Amino acid sequence: MKTKISFTQWFLILFLAGIVMPGWVRAEDEQPENKRKEFNEQYGDFYTKSWHNAADTNHDGNLSLDEMHAAPKIGPEAGLDASRFAEADKNHDGQISLQEAHAEKAFEIAHSQKIEDYFQNHKGVMDFIIQHPDAANYLAQRPDLKQFALSHPEVADYLASHENTAEWLARHPDAREILKNHEKGARELAQFPKAAEYLAQNPGVDKFLVDHPGVYNDLVKHDNARRFFENNPKITKLVAENPQWRRQTEQAREYVKNTTKEQRENAKQKIKQTNEYKTDRAAWKDATPVERKEMVKQGHKDLKNHIIKRRAAR
């Protein structure tokens, strides 16, 4: 006599075979993927903040050396190494704040031999690095930056659009190759006086100008950059062959002749403020709600410090 298999039995068989998956099981399976997506989008908050909060056993908002030694390992990477406590403690108060933990983690990533893995797995990692000057400046000096920037084109534009990193990028021996297909980044870098000066001294600046002829006018407006060009035989040859560059050079000379140093410095300051405004707007647009709160707090601190300095100067 044949035995009939009930619906429940069929369901159990198919479930064990992995063919049928009820909704509650699928939801559990999908949860790690959702968490991973959040981790990618908000790298600093999801990773460093989670680890910092878990390690902060007395909940005072800071980590002591004992808490660092006892810190659990959270996320796909380990937490800050306790041996780097001194490096992370920038103000030397014997505590690691969340901001200091962020800065040290950013530097660790920028310094890592496995930096490619970070960029492959966490799409928000460049935003995280650029917020921390030490980390961003180190990234701009990496010997392997050329190859890395080719794999991640956004890196060149990020570095070129921030004053400190633009200066380091302008000095990089591979600056020309790094910015070759980045006209916007090249123009932004040329707005910073120091970066323009360093670029004018770069051995590959003649090839850089061939790639970006429109940037010459931006560079020659800076007094020191123009002087370096005038003493560089390769550049003077290019200028002699380019009528537009000759006109731009003469206009830059006339500008210096007809303005005072103070007027030129005021003009540079205005450009700097405009660039800072653009940078702040871009940072605000890309920031998470938590990051925006921190930006507002920092803005109030900067304003307060500015008022204190003005009062002290009276």
C-alpha cells in the first residue's frame, strides 16, 4: 500500500534540501548584506564608532590604555592596535577620543599595504581619509600613488581639490601621470599658490602643460610659479611656440607691475575663501547626518576662536 506524503512533510523535505526558504529565513540571510551596505556607505561611523563604543567600558566617551588592551575585535578589520596608543593620543591626555580614533584609523588605511582591499570593499573610504589631514597627506605622497589612482580615478580629484594634499600631489614625481585625464583636478590644483609653485618646479611640468594647456594661465598668475617658468628652458621654449601663453605671461607681468603686494595677497585670500566655501559645500552635501552635526559643532568652535583672536588683537 502506497503511503501518501502530506503537504507538511513535502515542505520539510524541500526545506532541508534548500529548495524552499521561508520568508523569515530569507530575511535573516539578507540582514548581513544590509549591514554590509551600511558599512560601505558610512565607513567611519559604522566601523570606528562601533569599535570605540564597545571598547569604552566605563562609557566616558574616551578610551584608556587598559580599555585599548581589552578592546574586542569588531568588523572585518581589527580595532586600533594598543601599541599605537601614543600615536593616536594626539593631545597627550592619556585618553583616546572618538575623533582621535577616527584620525588614527584613517592614517592606518592610508599607510596600509592592503589599501586596495579597503577601496574595493568600502566605497566611502576616500571621504573618510580626506577628512583627516595626516592621512590624506600621506596618501598623496605614496610611491605607488600612480597605479593606485589609475585603479581609483576619484582619488586624483579628491587630492587635487584640497589645499594641503594638492601641495603634496604637485610635488609627486608622477604628478603628470596621476592627473593626465583629470582636467578639473588639474585646474583646481592650480588655484592654490603653493601647489602651483611646487608644480612649476616639478621635473615633469612641461609634459603636464602639454596635457593641460588651459592650466598654464592659472599657474602663471602666481608670482613664484611664473618665475620658475621663466627660468625653465623647456617652458620658455613652449611659451615661445604658443602665442596665447605669451599673452598670458605678459598679462601676469603687467598685473604684478600695476598692483601692490597687499592687493595681490587680498586677491589670493579671496580665491582661497572661495575654494574653502566650495570644499565645505561639497563636504556638507556628502556628509551623513552624524557628520553634519559634528561639522556644525566645529563651525561654532571656529567662530568662537576667531572672535577670541580678534578681541585679543585689539
